[in-house]
Amino acid sequence: MNTTNIRPLYFCYTAFTLLYQGDPLLCDLHTEVTLEEIKSQIALEHGKAITVNVQRADDIVLRKYGIS
């Protein structure tokens, strides 16, 4: 791997992590968030999506965002 690409990538990852962790809308997302999850969270805030939580028999909760 080319080491000249690692530093900017790490910088962007760190900056983005600090940015969304400090945002009241996005702060409850996990650290390896995807663009789809960010778009879903924003759609939820705008009332254009719903969240469906499904609890399995083994108590694992699955979360799915539905965007209309």
C-alpha cells in the first residue's frame, strides 16, 4: 500500500468522525458509518423516513430505515 495515501485518508476519517460525533443529529451513529446511514438519519429528521426495529428471539435488535 502506498503510504502517501494513508495520512490524508486517516486525516479525513478522523475529521469526519469528530464532525458527526459533535452533531446532535448524527451523534448516535456508530464510528464506521456509511453514506446510506447518514442519508437515512437526515431523512428521518425531515420526516421522510421511518425506523423499524425488529427484536429477534435471541434479543438481538435489527434496525432498518425506510425512506419514502
